[in-house]
Amino acid sequence: MIDKTLPAQVKALETQLAVLKAQVQRLSTSTASHSFADLYGILSGKGDSSEAEIDSVQYRFEWERHQER
């Protein structure tokens, strides 16, 4: 019985080690950072909404949404 379970445990540990190595490699690669100015440019030309418009939609009750339809 031990002869069968030991190789299975070794294979499971090797698989776990491979997964951990892949995670470490993925985390160690740096991603390019962006400034706020770069991010602001992404949204240029998109629809403008005021805070009041966003809040009016965000805080509606469920029954108010059904009455509009």
C-alpha cells in the first residue's frame, strides 16, 4: 500500500511546486504603470455624467425600476 501512495504524493507535491513557481514568476514580472493623466485620456470623448445624475440612478429602489417599464 505504501508503495502505491508514495509516488502519488510525490507527484502531487511536484505539481504544487510547479504551480507555486508559476505564481511567483507571474508576480515578479512588472507591469507598466500609468499616470493619472494617461488614465484621464482614456475617458476623453466618452459620455459626460454629473454626480447628481449618477447618484439619482445609483440610489433607486427596486419598485421604482419596475414602475418605469
